[in-house]
Amino acid sequence: MTIDDIDKYDIARALEEVSFMNSSRSSLRDDNQTGHRVVSGVYYTNWSPYNELGHFPRDINFANVTHVYYAFFHVDGKTGNLKSTDSWSDFQIPITTGEGHPNHPEGCLGELFILKLHQKFKVLMSIGGWSNRKEFTEAMQDIEKVQNLAKSCIEIMFRYGFDGIDFDWEYPRNNEYEPRNFVHLIENVRFGLDALEANIFNTPKRRFEITVATPGTEDNLQGIRFNRLIPLVDYWNVMTYDYYGEWSDRTGYHSNLYNPAFQDEYSGSDTTEEEYKEKDEVVKEHSLSASGIISILCNKYKVPRNKVVMGMASYGRGFTNVKTNVNSAAYIGKKYSGVGGSGPEKDGTWKYNELPLTGTEEEFDPMYGSAYCFDKETKTFIGYDNYQSIRMKGEYTWRSDLAGMFMWESAGDDYKYPNLSLLEIYAHEVHYKLKKDRSPFTEKSLIEFYLKRYPKNGFLTTYLKTILQNTE
């Protein structure tokens, strides 16, 4: 055990004691609430099993999770159809489920499907992502491709056992067709899912969910027609991270809850559109924070708070050769040269479970709500989420009546010391019960419908036949 391991062990033990002392308090708050339940989501990436990550769905503690967003399926820019980005990882990689079933589906999707049948959480198919931004945008310029995409979303979602769709288009531009076509896409998917549910369940209750990965900055919100989409979207997953990085002129925290320079200019209900425009330029510069963008979303764009899910990051972003006095605690707003990073790409990122850096001490900035560490030898500064920032964010979501929080992404969390897991900390800090709903695929009527649609060649056909036989 290294010195760093000893430090983390001490923190984990302390958190365990605090968690035990707070357990009765949390239970009382659960009982005293009016049925409000919150989201605790996590993105799982299909490249997680590879290389040094070696991370599989079974590594996640699903007691702390309500939603898994499986990233990514990509949009084909030429046709608008969806395509797997890694068929081996998605559908074929051998899995270990512990149930010894000879007919279980393979791949990470097969593992997630089996896990969710035994625990209460939903798995949504996330489409798009940063690397798919060009093709996604290409498809959204043609209404026929948009219609193809809507049909493809519903077909792929159902065939592979997802419980909904997460749209991650980075980002719709505010031009004559992209905002309109994004509305058209979501409308077609929502109406298609409603029709599918009516055929299966014959009830108006919605079971399949739609979520949107929402920009964390004001500029990138302009191309989204919230007034049209709010009734159709279940949750808005706000990407409240990547505020600073290798693209920035100066250092800064990338996942801070607050920005002391931000003034909530959008809280007044009587503010006119003209007044908003006058305030925009001033607010934009200082709203690089989770609380800042959420204020703008809820007050300016009128997104209901119970549909807003705030992001947390399981990685830090850093800067090297920071131009500062090593004996000073002032590390943000400084010039730098290079960004470093723990991976081969040296893109300025370190996984949360690699932080703080060896030989550094973890510090916390309560003004911004962010942890950080600083290496005096290399003058490397890294800002990131830790147990303190997640507790602060959990308290903020509770006080602000938000729908909950999600994490990008599961591979960076701490599995060696579970009490340091960001998901674990959030699940214990939250003052409401988690929104633990069973997958629609646990319902007999859906299984029967699936087998009628895919009697031989469905991804889940053989497995669901066995389940149905065992229930009869």
C-alpha cells in the first residue's frame, strides 16, 4: 500500500463513519417527503472494457443508480440510420453474469440487460456524442434523413432491449433548419414510442423515456426550441463540466458548481426578452458554472426544475507550467503552457480514481465548489469533483428541486474505495429516495410482444423465450 493509498483509506474510513451517522437522518427525510424521487444516472461507454480501463457494467454498484446511458450509437450522415460503433463490445464480448444461463445475450448490452432484470434501473441508448457531431449534423439537414433516424432510433432501441433514448447532438446551431428538424426528430420518436407502448400495454402510461444531453454553456443553447420540446422530453441531462480545458486561454475549474462572478440576472419573472438580450453579454462571461447554466435554463428558457439533471465528472482537467508562484494558492485565471494528462493522448484529463496526483494534496475551493491539486514540480493544476463537491452539488439539487444528477462516465469512478465513489457519495447525500423503476422489459406483455416481432433473430429472443417459459 502506497502513501497515497493510506491517505485515501483514511478518507474512506472517515466517510464511512459520517455515512453511518447520517443514515438515520436520510431515512427520516425520505419518510417526510411527498413522494419526490430523484435520478442518479451514469454514462457507460462501450470502449470501457478495453486497454487499461478493463471496466465492465458488473463493476457498477447499481444500488446507487436509476439510469444508465449507453454511449454511443452513431448517426450515419448519409442515410440518417443508426449504427453500432463497436459491435464486439456491444453484442459479442463474452460476459460474466453469475446466473449461469446458457442462452443469455452477449456483449456489454447483454450484461446490462441481465443486470437490470434483477435490479431496478433503466438503460437508455445514447446516440451521437462529440465524435459524431459532423455526421449527426449532416443527417439533420435533410428531412428524409431525420425521419429515417426517428424510425431507426425506435427499432434499435426496442431490438436491443433499451428503455429509452438519450439524444447527444453537439450542438444544434441556431439557423433556419437545425432547431426545427431537432423538434421534428424528437416529435417523431415520442409519437412512435407512444404508439409502441399503446400496442404493448394498452395504457396511456409512458414507460420508454427520452432524455437530451444538454449543453452546459449559454451559447450552445440557442439552437434548441425548449418551448416545443419540454412536453416531449423526460429529462434534460445538463453537461455541467468541461468549462475550462486545453482550448482555454487561462486556467480554471472545469466542473465547478458556482462562479463567484456570476449574478443571477434571470431570476425575475417579469424580465422582458429585450432585457434578457441586454444582460446576455455580461452574464455569458460569468455563467461558466453548474448553478449559472441551470439558472439560465430554468428561468430564461422555462425548463421545469423537476426535469433538470445536473452533471458530475469522474475526471479532472488540468494545465501544466502554470504561471504562478508555487507558494501561492492562486491557481485559476493563470497563463499556462501545455495540459498533460494520464492517457496516451495527453489531452489534459485524469480519471477521478487517479487523483490527487502522487505527491500532491487534495484541496477544496468552497467558493467555486471544486476540488483541485497542484504539483509544485511540474506546476500542474487539476480541477475535479471529489466527495466534498458532490456533497455540495447533492445539497444544491435538493434545495433547487432538481430531478437529480448524472455522471460522465462510470470508468473513472473509484471502485477500490467504494466510500469515495462519486455515485456512492451522491446516493447517500441525496435527501429523497432514488427513482428506482423497473425496466419495461420485466413485464410479460412486452416480452410476448417482442417474441412476436422477433420470433427467431432478435438480440434477446432466445433469452426471453426461456424467461417466459420459466414464468408459466
